[in-house]
Amino acid sequence: MDFSLTAEQQLLRDSLADWLADRYDLARSREAAASEAGWQPEVWRAFADDLGILGATLPEEVGGSGGGPVEAMVIAEQLGRALVVEPYVDTVVLGGGVLRRLPGAGDVLKGVVAGSVRIAPGLLEPTSGHTAHSVATTARRDGGDWVLTGAKAVVPGVPQATHLLLTARTSGEQRDLDGISIFLLPVELPGLQVHRYRTIDDRHAADLVLDDVQVPADALLGEEGRGWTALAPALDEALAALTAEAVGCMRTVLADTVAYSKERRQFGQPIGSFQALQHRMVDMHLEVEQSVAAMYLATLRLGAEPAERARATSAAKVTVSRAARFVGQNAVQLHGGMGMTQELAIGHYFKRLTAIEYELGPADHHRSRYASLTPKPRSAERGED
Amino acid sequence: MDLEWSAADLAFRDEVRAFLDERLTPDLRRAGRLMTSVYADHEASMRWQAILHERGWAAPAWPVEYGGCDWTVTQHYLFSRESILAGAPPLSPMGISMVAHVLIEFGTPEQKEFFLPRILTGEVFFCQGYSEPEAGSDLAALSMTAEADGDDLVCTGSKIWTTHAGEANWMFCLVRTSRAAKKQQGITFLLIDMSSPGIEVRPLVMTSGEQIQNQEFFDHVRVPKANVVGEIDDGWTVAKYLLEFERGGSAAAPKLQIMADEVARAAAGQPGPDGRPLLESPAFAAKLADARIRIDVLEVLEFRVLSAAAGGRNPGTASSMLKILGTELSQTLTELLLEAAGPRGRAYQPHATRPGGPLAGFAPPADGYVSGEEWQAVAPLRYFNDRAGTIYAGSNEIQRNILAKAALGL
Ligand SMILES: Cc1cc2nc3c(=O)[nH]c(=O)nc-3n(C[C@H](O)[C@H](O)[C@H](O)COP(=O)(O)OP(=O)(O)OC[C@H]3O[C@@H](n4cnc5c(N)ncnc54)[C@H](O)[C@@H]3O)c2cc1C
């Protein structure tokens, strides 16, 4: 058993942390988020050119440095710490994770590593809830082409994206794992309706309407109807990375809250001297530490067989969803009125933590996935006899 | 002993219902239904106040001689319950439910004559200037000074978190008129005309993007001594009296029941983890049932406090208890609504709601597009704004401190 980072991983962490501390200004990034562009392109360029984080987890054949889950964890945690809005997990971990499992995506992946390609994964739909394999959008063959019909909801990172990674059903029922196909499309697509909006956590997303959109045969990636085999592991990787991002956010939030409680004075003393608040901050600390452990659990089990991998990432998401709520809410509470504003960092982190609570499925969703993957005791299997 | 309404109560309820049916326009109901916090859209709320005033129901809790209603405690309860049920935008509490009671108890005849009728018509709209940057939970530490100069008090300092200071033309506030050994002494309760020279109002941007709260800066603002309520240096007595109306007063259970119904309606139309409606998901159903059970119990708790009040007994520590239970339940329900909103709950689309104030740096889409339904746009904003419930009107930590002392003798 070993929880230590290699020298290269430490270097990756430290150089990213230093760069973000020097160059990533919270106020500037919020301004960019509120703008039409929705982000700072120069930040993404630096991620690709100066820091090399976009290729850190992608294979060497496409220009990456061949790292794995631990590299993704290290990167996502630092991005969370600095509340980076640029969509690393969506584009690189989820988008890249799907693509690197499918043939024919090599050039696109090279673009991801270079920072010129950004992928917006369009999985959820108006009637899917948080279930990624609930796909009602259909794709049917039309001569050599495909025709896509349906709708996608809350597709993250759209104004920044160059490509859409869409699921569409080529056979089966709405919630079947079989029959899901993956299409990679340019964002500018004739016939595609895009409704863009900001999200509560200072990012951007869009709803897509596909009204018989004609796409060429090579838009289909991998085998028809077998998309879930690439999506399922990539989603678990994204869950692990999201957990790490949450840990980064929560570490900042806890540190800020403790610091504030030492500075803010009421009744002639620092509010941090009130035992009621000390216990609350200790409980926040316990939630953060459990989330750190959950982050390792998810990250280190990504290589396990599918059921074990899924159980670990669901366990991590349940832990982090609970922690994100508790830590976020109490950080606001302990800041009093100041916690309710956009003046301090805390308000912005609280919004991101709220989004993370639900992103890739809320706690109940993952509790039920965890339960369904947990073997029943033998007596229960036997039933009543 | 029973929990039923009398025939007279039911007849009264029907009368209120008929009135609401007739006078609440669809637009006013929308303003009530799409609220993102406890603050209704200002214009809609004032419009509704005018309609209520016409009927004599704008300030039912006031003594009849000033325009109140001769109602039983149950009738007050039924009126507020029916209003919420019908989706009426709530009236701003600062004038009608707060400072008016203080004026009635402590005001000079001139103050009563000037302010009370104008509060009723909405011509005078009050904001509450209690909190200061360095005096929040520790309100008595306030330091905005008011120095006597002839017939005036000259005020210098700052107030913060003032709800609707931008809309208000009057502020009731606490100022320091002298420094005594005990910080509660030397405070004065003062009414300030917001158009007086030397006042700057700066809106604050809250997490939701809404600008409802403000900070004000007072630079040698002259206020006639005639605007002091009660005695100079004895404002703490007045403030404590007002606090009883801020914390207690109305019942929370009806509002919470409606929120729970909203959650149920929302969850019935959204898919849960197994594909069936979220409302049928055992985990979600259990959470909602738990919230409803707490509301049922809170309602009886509130009835008990109300009937004690009707019997002339002081609610005592009950207002702290009800404040804690009501605000924390409300937060639970906003969590459930946000969960029910599903992935759409992440979209920031205040243009589909009726917030209680202007929005900072938000441009609605040209085509008015809304992702999902309006309630899904409301859900995250309500969740953010409702965090304030456990902070204002005496934070829940402060209420627990009060209960530890007063209820448990610790
Ligand atoms: C949306 C909103 C609207 C408001 N509207 C108005 C208004 O119209 N007019 C007005 O005057 N004010 C208003 N307020 C201000 C409100 O009354 C204050 O925010 C509140 O009194 C808390 O003060 P504070 O924000 O300075 O927090 P602080 O007093 O600094 O408290 C910070 C944290 O410390 C805790 N704490 C403080 N003392 C203790 C203790 N002894 N023991 C344990 N914990 C403690 C608090 O509970 C809180 O969690 C509003 C606030 C909000 C958020």
C-alpha cells in the first residue's frame, strides 16, 4: 500500500499549484465567465503549452505523456482549489477518456493535447435525469449518412467546445446499455439548434435540439451500439476526477472559513473562539478528510474490474456530495452575511460545490448504484424457504 | 381539546378565499409563485398591498383604530395561510409588520399620524438599518454615531445588509447617541428620510446575482430629533420590542406545506435513478415524507404558541424555537426542490423567475429561452437565497444560545 506521489507527480502538482496561485485570479476568471466567451482562452493555452496538463493523462501516440488516474487526480484537485472554470474534467477526462477507447479518434486527441480541440460531452437529455445511459435521441442510417433526432440537455462547456461528443440510440429501449452509439461532431453543424446559457457555478452549458440532423458516416466512433463500453469507464474516471476537484474546492473553503473565524470578532472575541463554531468546523474537517480518502478510493480502483470500479466511484461520489453540501453550507453560515455575497471567494466556491453535489449524479443516485452492485448475503439470495 | 376549525373559522376562510380568487391577478400569482427568496418583486408586492388596503386587510395585525382587523388569532392564521396558498406575493415586512408596531407602542401622536396611514398606502416604504459591518450578531456593538446639534441629530457611519434600501424612502435604524459602560445603553431608535443629503446607497451582489441587500454610508446626515422613537439613549428597549415581531408573529407551517407540495409536484414529473418518477424513488419519497412529518409537527407547535398568545401569555423562548425549526425545514425543502430539478437545476436563468431585486451583470437570452420549466429556474436561486434564513433575524447559533440560557437554564 502506497499513497505517495512519484517525483514527477509532485512536480506536476507543484508547478500547477504555483502557476494557478500566480496567474489565476478569481475575480478575472468570474468576469470571463460572465462574458460571451465564457472563459480565458489564454489559460487553456497555458494548460497545453506551459503546463502540459491537457496531455498528462493521454497516450504518448497522440502527444500526451501517458499518465493515468493519479495524474488526473493531482490536476483536478489543484484546479478545484483555485476554482478554475475552464472545463478540464469534461473535455479531457470525460471527452478524452471516451475518445482514447475508440478507434479513429487519434487526430482529435492530438488536438485535445495541443489545446486546439475541446470536447463537450452531450450525454444527458430532457427525460434522462442524471442517468447517462438513458438515451432517447436516435440515430438512423440514411444512405451513407446518419440522421440524428432528439435533444440533449445541459451539455457542459459549449461555447468553448470545438466538438460535440453525443450519444444516440441505434437500437434498444431508452435505458438499455446496448444500442448506444457515440458520435463526434463539429459544434457548427447545419440543422443543430443550440441554446446557450450560464450555469450557477459560473460555467456555460447548452441545450441541443437535433431535428433530423444529417451527419456523415465517419461521425460514428467505434462500433455501432457498443458506445457504453467506452462511456462507462470514462464516466467512472470523470467521477474520480470530479471527486478530486471537490476536494480541492473544499480544502480552500475550509481554510478560508477557519481563517475568517479567527479574524471576525463579535461580542469582543473572534467568532472562532465559540465552541459551537469550533465543533462545526471540526465536522467540516471530518467531511473533507473523508472526501480525501474517497478520492483515493475512487482513483486507485479505476483499474479494477467494472463492478468494483463502479462501486468505488459511487462510494466516492456519495461521500463527496454529502461533504460538498455540508462544507459549502456551513462555510456560508459561518461567514454570516458576507457568506451570502459574491464579494468573497466563499460564495463562488459554494456555487461550484452545489453544482458538484449533483454533477454526474447526486448521492441517492450513487447509493442506489452502489447497492445494486453489492452482492447480497447468501440467505437473502435463497429467499424464504 | 381539538385540532379542528370552528364553523365560524371555516366561514371566514371561505370569505378570504373568495376575495383572493377575485382579486389576485395571474400576474400577481406569478410574482408569488416564482419568488426566489422571501422577498417578492417590489412592484408586484406594492400593487397587492394597494388591493389589500382597499379591502382593509393590508395590516390586519394592527389595532383596529389604526386600520387593523378585529380578528381572532385563528383568523390571522387562516388569512396568512390562504394568502400563501393562493400564491399572493407577500408584503414587505419592515413597515407593516415591524416599525409600525413600534410606532403604535412608543410613537408620538405626530409620528403615528404621519407614518401609519402612509405605511398602509405604501407611500412610506421602510427599510431596516440595524446591522453594521462590525455589528451583526453582536448588534449592541453598533457604532453609527448621532450627535446632537440643535434640533437635529447628525449621523455618521455605515449600515449593511439593508434589504430594499434602494426602494425605501425611509429607514428605521439604531444609532449611538452616547457611550456608556454597558453597550446596550446609549442607543437610539431613529427614523431617517432616505432622501436626506449625505446618504449613499451601494447595492450588494448576493450569491444568486440578486441585488436586494445594500450598504449605506452616512456622512453628517441631519435628522430632526422629532424622528426619534421612544427616548434618546433608550433605543434598545424599542429594538427589543420590535424583535418580538421580527422573529415570531406569523406561522411558518403553511408556507412550508406549500413548498413540500411544490417539491412533490416537481418530483412527480422528473425521472429518478431507476427511471420511474423521482417521487416514487424510495430514497426521495422518504426524505420528502420526513420533511412533511416535521411540518405537521411544527404546525401543532405553532398552534400551541398561537393559542398561548391568544390567551395573553408571552411566547417566551418559543419564538427562538420556531425560528430555528422553520428556517431549517425551509432549507431542507429548497434542497429537495433543487434535487428534483435534476440536471436543469444547474442552469442559471433568473429571467424565468421573479427575483426580489435587480440582477447584476445578467443579460437574458434574446429569444427568452428557458431550459426546462420555470420552477427549475427558481430552484437553485431559492436554494442559495434561503441560506440566509439561518443567518438573519438572529442567526440560528444565536437562537440556540438564547435557548440554552432561557429554556434550559445553562
Ligand atoms: C439576506 C439578508 C438580509 C438581511 N436584511 C437585513 C436588514 O434588512 N436589515 C438589517 O439590519 N440587517 C439585515 N441582515 C443582516 C443580518 O441580521 C446579519 O447578517 C446577522 O445579524 C448576522 O450578522 P453577520 O452577518 O455580521 O454575521 P456574524 O455576526 O459575523 O456571524 C458570523 C457567524 O458567527 C456566528 N456567531 C456569532 N456570534 C456567535 C456566538 N456568540 N455563538 C455562536 N456563534 C456565533 C453566527 O451565527 C454566524 O454563523 C440581513 C442579512 C441577510 C443575509
